[in-house]
Amino acid sequence: NNKNGKWVLRTGKIIDWPDIKLRGICTILVGANIKDKSIVKRYIDAFSKARANLVIFYHHPDQVLSWREKKHDEWWSKDLVKEIADYARYLNMEIWAGFNHKFKRGKFLDLEIGKNSNFYDPHAKNTYQFLFSLYDEILKTYEPSTFLIGHDEIYGLSTYKKNKKETTASIFANDIK
């Protein structure tokens, strides 16, 4: 209501209870053009004040590879994202972390990646040793309560069928088991 040129709000008792146990945001810290931790911390502050209790840090595998190789020119550094995650924890927010599986053949020379796929060959000998080294980077950096393996955007699994009886569903199931 507008009363004598002033806005008047009705008052009442606010009862807040979380209908949903986890209320959060997913952030993908990519690229060098916005490497400003204060912006991200203000973003996390705003969500915390809105009663969010979860921050999901999601990465491209290229970024995690750059941490392992200690190259940070293109991406947010491991120390910087750790500082942001620690800040979210300070606000009593839970941390989840992971990465998508959009692998680029030219960048991941240690993985066998089919021509028509963005996914590694799950049958190849050293696949999981390499993949787990990337997982370790995320686990050491964030110490998340939940780790996301990001298999939702993959294509080209049929490239890796070894015989007619093997299905893409069985390849997928064996990979995540």
C-alpha cells in the first residue's frame, strides 16, 4: 500500500522450514575472463542468504587436467577454487564436486577416445588409472561430500561395442559400477 507517499508493508510472522533437504546452486568456474573470486563469493553469499545449503562445483575435464599438469593460465587455479569452496563451507554450505565427460581427443592423449565419441574407451587398459587420477584432483581440492561422475552428456558409446551382444547400456553400466 502507498500511504501518504510512503510504502507500507503488512507485517506477519515468517515461518521458514525447508521442504527440500538440499537447496543449492551448481557453478561451473571456467575461462580466464571472469577470474574474480569476490564476484563468486558474493554470488554464494546471496544464495546462502536465500537459504541455499549446497554448492556444486562442476568442471570440464580439461580444467582438472590443467591442475594435474600445473597449468592454470586458461582456467581457475586449484588454490582459487579451494578458497571459494572453503568460503562456502564457512557459510555452512555442503560441497559437491565433479566434472562432465566431454573429453576432447586432442587434449587427452592418455585416453583412447573414438572418432565419433566424447567419451573414453572403457575397455582400454589404462583408462581408469588416468581417469581416477583426475578424480583424485577434484577429491583433494574440494573434499566433497558427494562426487559427480557426470555421465549425462556423453555420446558415442556404441563406438566401443566389442561384439553384437554387447549393448551401449551394458557398456555404460559397467563403466559406472
